[in-house]
Amino acid sequence: MIIQLPTLKPQLRSSETPRCAVYGQCGGCSYQDLSYTDELQLKEQSLRELFEKSLGVSAEKIAPILASPRTYHYRHRLDLKMQRTQHGVFVGFNPRIGKGIVPIDTCPVAREEIASLIPSLTQQALQRLPSHYLQANLVVRCGQEGNVHWGGIGKKSIHLEPKDYLWVEIQGRKIFYSLDTFFQANLFILPAVIDMIRRFSCWTPTTVFYDLYGGVGLFGLAMIDRVKKVVLIENEIASVRLAQFNKDYHQLPNFDIIQGKVGVHLDQVIDDEPQAEKIAFLDPPRAGLSQDVLDVLIRRPVFKKILYLSCNPSSLVNDLTKLLKHGGTIETIVPMDFFPRTKHLETLVVINA
């Protein structure tokens, strides 16, 4: 079952002028011709219809959408395509329709530090591009402090040394990430998201927090002072390397890190700390939970609550359908606009397991 939020409803169309010169050509933004108020209304309405139709969720369980503090210049990462053609070398995005490249010299949803770098990036990348390369995929990223790094040409070009790690400060604690690790794209909305999660009433000094698909440890690090222990499980080696760096940097003995497949290792450690209250935080890839993770959650219902953060309504609804069949109930649903001016929507679902 494939479910997608619509790109536009004509009755909500407003007359805002798109800021991007190639809006409608590249495959990124969808809502630059709407006011932000209309965009939020559309996203919230679409999500409500999806959950009411697919899962029978009552409207009062869906919270108002959490807006982004910035609607432009919020993304701290761009994935750019570099292509050599008979007319020259260009940097840009895949087109909305067809093949090729849509060249750009700026991007209004990228942070200013990245957007202003794009013209010189083309020249920098061209100096590194071997003559036989027809194309390359570039990763450009900055941290809270605005320092920009990029890579994508040559082996280990997106590997950063610790002195160059990027960071964002959450709850007074620096959280480090790299070019080659996953991290939430909108740093400006993160404080409000973390604050909301911390205000949930489920946290106690005896809680063990299972940070599944935990990446570099963002959510575990944000909750470490509210719980007894964090158990992070992550398959990607680069992310585990940064999670270990974050743990060591903050000297956190109650922060366990496990590298490997989530389903396999969760099955092995789920019965540890038998007297503790357990809460699972799920932040899987767009495809959703792997079958082995679903099997463990269904077969061994030890968690008091499951917090499921998803960037894909389709896979989220599919996974929730399976979890709810085995006794789980939805406590609340919070839509969050991590990606203004695009059709994407992040959703946090709190499940009483």
C-alpha cells in the first residue's frame, strides 16, 4: 500500500511568489507558491484524513502541527548532483520529470552558509573531479556554528576527522555529527521537538530508554538526564563511530552503544533490566521498520510506550497497522514540519504498547 501526501489542493492555492528560480523544475520543493499558513493547513489536513481513513484514529488524538521556526534557509545538508556535459560541468538537482540535471547557483531552503557556497563549490569540485568522471554526488553540510564541509569525490571524501565534526547544541549539550552520518535536516525545529518529548509524563529515574535506529545518538543524548540508562542500537558504522564520540565527549557511563541490526540485537537485550520501565524510540529509514524489529516488538511486548518518529506516512501507517493488531493503542500523534516548502512531513506517534 503506497500512501502519499498530496502536493497541492487547488482550493488552498495562494499567490505567494516562489523564491527559487527553478521552482517546479527540480524535484525538491512543492509549496513555494503557497503561504506558510496554507501549507501547514494542507499538511495537517492530509495527515488527519490519512489516519482517520486508514486507522480510524479520532481527530482529538492528532495534535496541531508543529511549525518550523524557519520556512527558508533551514536545511543544513544538501545532496547535489555534479554532471559533466558537452556544454560544461554543472551542479544542481535531479529534475522533477525526466533525466539530466537542473543547474543551480543557490537554494532558498538551504542554510545561507551553504546557499552562498554553491557558485564557488562548482569550481572547487571541478578541481577535484577526475577527467574520466561524468558525474558525482556531492554532500554539503554545516553545523550550528555555520562551518561548511563538503565531499563526494574520491574514497573517504565524506569522512571527517574529529576536529572537523559538525555539531548542534541541544539542552546545553553539544551533539556531533559528520558528512557521512544521518542527522535531522532542520536544526531550527529540533529544540522544540526535544522539549516536547522531554515534557511527556512517562519519564522516571528508573526508565531504560531504547534508542533504536539511533544514529549518532541525538534522542538518547537529549534524554540521558531524564532516565536511568540509554541503550542505542544502530547498524551504520559511521553513525556508531559518532555516537561513541558523543558518549566519550560527555562522559556518559549509562549510555550503551550496540552496532548491528536493530532486530537482532534488540531481541538479545530486551530482557535486560527486568525491573525497569522501558520505553522504545523508533526512528527508522523511510522504508519503515524491518520485519525482524516488528517481530520482536510484537512477540515481546515489554515496552511501556513506543515513540515512533517517521518521515514517511505510508510506511508509518503500514507499521502502525501491524502493531495495533497486537494490542497497542495510539495515545497521540504530533505532525512536525521539518521540511517547509516541500511535501514531506515528519510525524511522531506515541503508542501505549
